[in-house]
Amino acid sequence: MYRRYVFAAGAAALLAGTPAMAQQAPGIYVGAGAGVNFLQGNNLNKDDYDVGPAGDLYVGYAFGNGFRSDLEASIRENSHDGNNHQTTYGLMANGYYDFDFGSPFVPYVGAGVGLALIDADFNPSGGGRFFDSTKAAFAYQGIAGVAYNFMPNMAATLEYRYFGTQGKTFQDNGVRIKSDSNNNHSILVGLRYSFGEGEAPVAEEVAPIAQARSYLVFFDFDSSKLTPEAKQIVNSAATDALQGKATQINVTGHTDRSGSDKYNQALSVRRGEAVRRELVTDGVADNAIVVRGVGEADPLVPTADGVREPQNRRVEIVLN
């Protein structure tokens, strides 16, 4: 009965991890597990043993391609009816493969070989004298589990381990009893910590932000007429706007601080409109141009009121 439950639990641990996550980061890792062990009956005890505790500690290395290996020390204890008791110590070398499907859950399978130290206290006849003997035996195991990566370097694990040993002959005061192979079924939960740095986050591609280009067109005093030099600048702006496929062209007119605010506001608009007409003549779509005037409110060169400053008599063209 115990065997059916344990095999089912082991299969569930493997299936629960699908789909799974990125494999463990390359580097050294350590871990520990604790749980329960089911020991099948052997020649020292005809029936299956009662459920007992199990635990392990391990240190290993992940190679970064799904494969990893570790050295494991483990202990399993089981009793039956208070008469028979068996403690199995294991020292194993294991290899694993982690399945990478892209979620925090990572199923894995593994296998190992090593050495077991079996400490058996038993009463073979049920009423005769008591045996107490310890034997070393070849050990092997199969592993199926799933890890949950809840932190970059930390994972919780749930796994099933079948741990088998070769049968040994126990002896006490000249009496010899041959044991069958030991078949252990363990279910363990644990934690695993990786010292690897993990995969570097993939930098998202950021589309380059187009820089706005601007042009300055200067005017004579109290004039909104484009000079030949001004027309050349407007033509350059129009050419760049057409080649660069500008979606909006902002045209802003300015004046110096000579004259009244009301007059200068109107003059700045006239200068902007003069540039707009020239841009349209050069092939720019009229509906792509936004014109406004700010009068003397935003001087390029700060001056006192009433000062005629040539650099403040301008229109700024900005391509977006």
C-alpha cells in the first residue's frame, strides 16, 4: 500500500512542474531536505516498516546547460512493532537534468550511486534473541522532483527519491542472517541556494528618440519680409523636414523690445506667417505647420525695454 502512495507522489512531483522555468544559474549550490521514508520489508523484517523520518544535505555545481551534480549525505530511519529498527546512512554522488520551459517551476530528474551504512537492530524470530549489526553496502538511487524559484538564488524543492542498497549478511555472535535488498521510498521538501549570479537580465531595446531640429531666421528692424539669407535658411529647414518626414513643424515669431507689446505681438505673428508661406512654397504641407507669435516675451538676448536687439528679431523653426 505504501509503495503505491509513494510512487504516485513521486509522479505527481514531476508532473506538477510542467511548464517550468529557466535552469539554475551556473555555479556552486547547497541545499537540504526533510521528509518521510517508506522502507519495504526485507529478510530482517517480513512486513513493510512503519513510516519514518528522512533528511539530506548536499553541495553541488550547476553547469548552466541543464546539467548539475552534487555530493549528498542522507539519513533514513524506520521501525516495525518496536522490535525491528533500521537506520540507513547514505553518501551519494548524484547527477541531474533540469527541464527549462520558462516559468518559476523547474522539474528535474536525477540518479546517483554511492555507499550506504545500514545499522539494523532486529529480532528475526519475534521472540528470540536480539540482533544488532552494522554493514556497509553499495547504494543507488533515482530522483524526480520540482523546484520553485521564489527568489533569484533560492528555490524550494519537492522530490521523490528511490534509494536502494544491495542485500547484506548480518552476523551477531556467530549467527548469520542474509538480508534482501533494501528499497527506500522518500518524499522530501527542501531549500536550495545557488551562489551563481544567474542570467543577466536582457536589456529591452529602446527605440532612439528623434531629436528635434531647430533653425533661426532673422529679420530687419520692424520688418516681416524675408531677406535672401533668411530664405536660404527656410529652404534648408523645408528640405530637412521633407527628407526626415517631420510630422509637425512649429514656427514661432519673436520681436525685440522696441515698440509696444501689442504692436510687437502682431509683428511676431506676421513674421511667423511669412516663414510659413515660404515653407509651403518649398513643398512642405500647410497642415503640418503650426504658427504662433510671442512678441517680445521670450528674447534670445535679454535687454531693457525699448532696446533694438537684432538677434531678438527672429522666427524659430522646430522640426518634430
